[in-house]
Amino acid sequence: MTGCVTRTTIVPLTGNIMVDGPMMITNGPPRDKVLWEYRTAAAAMRRGEFQLAKQYLDDALLTLGGISTDKSARLARSYFHPESTKAFIGEPYERVMAYYYRGILYWMDGEPDNARACFRSAAIQDADAENHEYSADYVLLDYLDGLATTKLAGDGSDAFKRAEKEARQAKPPPYDAGANVLFFLEFGLGPFKYATGQYREELRFSIRPSPVHSAEVEVDGQNIPAGPYDDLYFQATTRGGRVMDHILANKAVFKTSTDVAGNVGIIGGAVAAVQRDRTSQEVGLGLIAAGVLSKIVSAATMPAADTRTWDNLPRYLSFAAIQLPPGQHAATIEFRDAAGNILPHLTKTVAFNVPSDGKDKVVFVSDRSSTPQTL
Amino acid sequence: MVNYRSSLAALAIAGLVSGCASSGVRNPSGVPVTQMRPDEQGFVAGTGIESQDLVAVTDKMARSILGIPQIANAQGAPYIVLDPVQNDTRFPINKDIFLSRIEAQLNQKAAGKVIFLARDRMAALEHERQLKQSGQVTASADPNVTEFKGADYFLTGKLEGMTTRTGAGTSDYVLYSFELIDARTSAIVWMDSAEIKKQGLEDAAYR
């Protein structure tokens, strides 16, 4: 059994994602590389380091974009390895966010068609939910798909209708093809994973409390409310069961069965072993040996669910668009609680230049963004 | 001997009990991606646009363009400008790479039959011209005479896609269409397309 033990590299963390992220990507376990790329990219976007975010997301999407049939996934399905053995690509809501962030960056670079491609790939990540009612039901992904199509002289009306239908909280406004400044907003604390069940084989999601429930953009004397269009906690918890959940449940049953069989073997063997009859004693010893073996097998079975989490995601996604003349502008983004009160400690200011070449200006703001920023 | 048999029996019981745990997951190992073309099959990493698609599509387009009368029978080599392709798929791509490869293929296989104009270098070309006009650098011809060529044709294209994703896997169909547009009349003098469909199913650990 000791031969099965895998050596793991322990990399000391500082608590600063911009230090820990690059260090873990380089020196951490390969199976966690994409997780750290996700985390670092999100942090980089909030600091306005968009080139860095692009670099990490592009590398992560190389793994995410493929059809994963790698060896680590086979091991994760085996009885004797936990699910977290597999290379992390995240649950669907995490995969969606990787594509969503990359889409924002493409739009920032003046490539709305590639941005649209990312939003479509993001939507596909959510397309195979067990409960079809919740398949590909992100409001913003459809809304932005349609907006990009409209801006590229196409017909985005179908995508807009889908977005309207999917809207459970804020309703997205009709497209303004002339709007040349796009605000991608996010706020709140995203979902985290934990495990329940006798062997922690059941994956669950929870949320940390966050006061922010909406945002408002103020620029050039105009106020644009930005409600929450998508809720990642809702998305994480409405997909239904995973195929992997059945595999973990089977592992748990195997672990229990071998444990019970071991107990039966050891107890039965012990009873037989104390008999005076030599044959009974031999049978008893054999049963004890088999029981111990079965207990070892049970102990080595690992049904634990993978609770690695992209832990710096937001809870809510929002968006606002406005038409502004070319030149320098400054925007103030205020975040509000459930009662509509401004949370002044979260207010952000962004100075940006609207280009005169007709391309859109993309502004990304999180309630965790550094402020002030100049784009 | 009896001990050996009883141990085996106990192990068999344990095995039987544990065997009850398996309720069967379909295709637990996943199904490797298969390129759904009638003339070839290959194993690829994803269902998206990959280098083998680029090569196959641009080879076909370059051969097709060379055969049209406007190119084959042209009085003098026509001037062509590349207009970026439109990406209407779910795959972010480097949009210039398709036209760059078609351009390279045409230049390689039919040198002189068509001439491409470097419109993507206009800023540098205009700067050079200004330097010549101001006398800051030498000129082999009168720099005040406009010699930048106008386009006879625009070569452009569009990538469109259709995707299905269910518990049975992911299927991606991409239609690559390219066209040559007469710059004077706006007539589409040539159009051709290629289509590729791929399917795959990822490991159950990711489903």
C-alpha cells in the first residue's frame, strides 16, 4: 500500500494571489495549474492588468477547450484516488467564467466577433444540465452574443429574446447599436464548494454573505443602473447531478461494503479461531486475514468529492452600455445593498479614453477592483 | 489448505459485495474526438478549429481560386486585397491566419497570376512616402506621384458554426466560406466553402 503513496510538493502561500498564483502555476501540482490560472487571471483583471489576465486565460482555455480524456481523469474515477486527482478545469459555472472573462478581453482588443465566440463557448459549458430548464440559461451570455452580432451588422434579436426570457432578476435593456462604451460589472462573493455525506462524497455549493446587490454607473452626468443579470450561485446549484456524482456514490458504496465485509470476516474469524477444533481455528484465521485485507481495501477507497474552488469569483454579473463622444471621460461606479443604499467604501472611479476609430471602449469593474484606474 | 480455501471464500464474498457498488456509467473513459469527414478520420484534441482544418480548408480555397476565369485568363495580374474574415462560430480564432495561408499558397503556386496589396502595412508605407516627399530619405521615383495600387478584388470569408452539447457529448459543425468580390462592381466572382464536423465526449470525471 505504501507504494501507492504519491509525493506532493508543498508550496508555501503568502495570501497575495498575485504572488501565490504565478508561483503555484509554475511550482504547484500540475493538476491545480488551471485553477491557479483562473484565480490569478480574475485578480489581474481587477487590477487592470489585462495582458496578464489574457496570458493566463489563454493557457487555461487550451486545457478547457479540449475534450478531456487524460490519465488523471481515469485515476479520479478509480476507487483508490480522490476526485481531486483529476486536472482541474472547474464545474460548469467556473468554466463559463473563464470564457466570459476572455470574451471581455477580446472585446477590449476590438474583436467583438471573437468575444462573441467566447460567450457562445461559455454558454455551451452550461448546455448539458441534467435539468433542461436550466441549460445555457445565462442572461448576459445571450445578451452579449446578440449585442456583438448587432454591432457586426447582424441580427441579434433571437439572442436578445433568449436573454429576456432567461432574466430572473434584472431585465436587460434593448440594444443600442450606437453605444460605444461597454461596462462589464461584477459584485458579491461567488459560490464555494464543500462536501457532505459519510465519506464527503456529495458535492455541495454554498455562498458567503455579501452586502452588494446592484451597481450604478455615473459618467458625464448620466446615471445608468446595472442590476444583477446573472447569479453564479443560482447557476452552480441548478444544474442537477453530475455523472461524477454517481461514480463517487459507487465508490462510497464500495467503501462501506468492503468495510462491512471486513468486519464480518474479522468477527466471524475471531469466533471460529477460539474454537478447540483445529479446522475451525484455521478457518477463523483465514477469515480474519481476509477481513483485514477487506478493511485495508476499504480504507484505501477514496470517494471524496473535489471541492477545489475558483474562490475569487463574483456572485453577480452585470452590464451597462452608453454612447459617449471620443476623448477622455471619467466614470464613477457605485455599488448598492439590497435596500438600494450606496456602499461608499466600494465606490470605484475609472478614467478612460473613448477612441475615435469607432471601436468600442470596454471598461471592466468589480467591487473588488483597485481604484482609481486609468484605462 | 482449509485456511487457504476459507480465505479465498471470504475474498470472493467481499468481491461480490463490492461488485454491487457498480451501477454502470456509460462511456466512463470518454470517447476520443473523431473528425467527421467522409474521406478521413483522425484523433484530435478538441472539437474546435485546429491546424489540420486550416491547412485543408486553405489548400482547397487556393486551388479553387486559381481555376476561375477572372484569375486564369486575366489580362495582367489582378490586384487583391485581403479583408478580414468574420468569425461567427463559438471558437475564438486568429482571423488573419486563414487569409494569410491562402495568400501564401497563391503566391507559392501561382506566382505572378495574382498580386496581393499590403493594405495592412499602409501606415508604414504612407510614413515612408512622407519621408521621401520631405526629402528626409532618398526616392527612386517621384514621391509626389501616387503609386499605391487600387484593388481589383477583395478576398474575404466567413466562419459559421453550429454546436450541440448533451450528455452524449459535444458536436461542432463549422462552415468555412470564402469569396472574391469585384471591387468595381461588388459582384461576387468566386465563392467556395468547406465544412468540418467533429464530435467528442469528455471523461466522466468532467461530466
